[in-house]
Amino acid sequence: MLKAPRSIIHLDMDAFFASVETLDNPGLRGKPVIVGGGELRGVVSAASYEARRFGVHSALPMMTARARCPQGIFLPPRMARYREVSAMIMTIFQRYTPLVEPLSLDEAFLDVTGTERLFGSAADLAATIRAQVRTEVGLTVSAGVASSKLLAKIASDRQKPDGLTVVTVGSEVDFLTPLPIAALPGVGSATMKQLELLGVRTIGDLARLPVEILVRKLGQQGSYLHEAAQGVDRRPVEAERVVKSVGNEETFAEDIVDMVRIRKELLALAVKVANRLRVQGVEARTIVLKTKYYDFVQTTRSQTLAAATADDEVLYQAGCALLTQTLAGRKPLRLMGLTAMNLLSSGRVRPALLFDGEDCRLDKRRKINQAVDQINDNFGRRTIMPATLLNE
Ligand SMILES: [Mg+2]
């Protein structure tokens, strides 16, 4: 039995990091903005379309970028901020289907098969999503619509920036035939050279080449290329598993009784868990503390907070409160674990109300955490951490 064709949308933010920088600093609009360096080993991670005119593109060494575009505005990456914007975008995608497969912070596949009655055709839905990202986030996203992941991804790249390309069912081969082989994902310069030696310049040329020749020349990649050139791609869109909890635990080298040391270990756990929550773009409502003693007797205590959090300090304070309900300090402690549960996406967390003191404080803490994550991203993991952990 023939299965009905799938409807897949590939969404890809335009020059994402550079666009976020321009969003946060409108004075950069229309200028060659180049984001890179820092932890990303001295290469360009994003270039605005103005910078691309000077031959600057991602993965180019920063030195080369500076030579090609001396008037460029060079900025270090602010990963924490990009993750925050990414969470907003992914939240928009998830309004239409649970089948969202993020490929990176700024790219995702959506399987919208069967949503026509609710949201119109896949092409209409792609237009709706593009408009929502523009109005709600202030950035442009290009989209490709097709019956497979491969074709949707190739399509989203055809009319960048701010473009929408639809490959209708039945027109897949016509769409692929004239495209240069470089349009196929996974074809780098080495493969391209090999294929050019075989006289292959377009995907159409590739499709005509016998698969045996491709496999002899390129091994496994040859059979992928053969299928890809025919537009064959059966891979399903795989939604990210929903994270239910984030936790860390520590078995100590020797059992601990001293409460000062126990609290210090708890703080270290809180810092780790809070950071992992922020990396995943979620905040937790419930905190669980696990303690295990020298005799392997184990207890768990939990607390549900008034507001969701991804804050080191809040997690630590909640953990300290739970610690008073355990035998820690009275019985040698062998292991301690801190788990955050009941997770909400940060994008869905209620924005701070300006006149509410507590919300204001939480919002300030969020901004501080963002700044800390950013510095740790730029300069290496543990540049900033609570002073009590310094001698760890
Ligand atoms: Mg992109």
C-alpha cells in the first residue's frame, strides 16, 4: 500500500547569531556584523549578509575575515542569549506539531503531515510560522517545504535570506536536477573535487551516474549520494525527547559529617543543575534532594517552589531547607543528589511584572545568570562561580 506523502518543513534562521546581535543593537543594522572567536577556536560562527558580500562566511578563520572585511564589526559570541532566543523560536514551532526536531539552536525540522485541516497546507503553515517569528521575535527565518527532510533542507537554502521555497509532491526530481552538487547536505570540497573528476556538476549529473561507480569512488557516502540525488530520504522527523528532570549526584571520596562541607557540596550540585537547566532552556518547579548514608540507607525529600527557577541560589536555598529534614550532619553521608523536576520551558515562563517586587528580583537574577553563562561560554566553563567553590 502506498503511504500518503509526508509534509515536512525545514526552518533555518538567517545569519542567526549576527541577526540576534543586530536585534539587540539596532545600530548594527545594514552593517557587516561578524560573530566569532572566543571559545569557538578563532573562526567565524556567523556573518551578516552585508559581511558575506566581502567573502566572509562561517567557519572562516577570524584572521582571514579581518583581512577580507577590515571595516567589519567583530563581536564575541553570546551563547546564553542565542539559546534564549532559540527557546522562543522553538516554542513557536511547537505550537503546530509536537514533531519538532531541532538540528541546532537556529534550525529545525517539523513534520506537519495531517495538520492541513487545522492550519492549512504545509506551505501556508510555513508562511504563518515565518510571520510569527518575525513579529514575536523580530528575526527572519527561511523555510523549505517538501515531502522529505532532505528536500525540505535543500529548499530552505534556495532563497535565503527571508525566503520560502515549496517543493510540491511530484516535482522533486525537477527541483533537484539543475542544482549544483554543493546544494546537497554533506558534500564538502573534497567530495566535490572527486565528483567533478567524474564530470558531475549538478545533482542531475549525479543522479545519472551508476551507483556502482559512486560506491567504488566514495564508499558508503557514494550510496548516500546516489539516493539523495534521486530525492530519496525516508528518515523520520525525530522529536527531541522531552526532558523530565535534570539532576546531578555525588558519591564522596569519604563519608562526610561536617555540615559546612555538606552545604558546600550542595552548592556545587546546585550550580551544576542550574546551569544544565539554563542550557536546556527550562526552569524547575520541584526540587528533590537525595541523601544516602554510610549504611546505604537512603532518603529523598522534595519541595515545590512558588515559582519556576533555573537559579543557583534558589536551588541551593531550597536544597538547604530540605537538608534540615534529613540525618545529614548526624549520620555520615556517603552520597548526595539534587534533582530539578516539573520543568517548564523558559520561553513559557511568565515574563516579570514591572511593579511586583519578587518578580523584579527574579528577573534580575535571570539576567545575572545569563551574564554568568555568557562569560563562562566565552572564557571557559568555570570563569565565574560562587566564591565558596573556589578551592575545589
Ligand atoms: Mg541558520
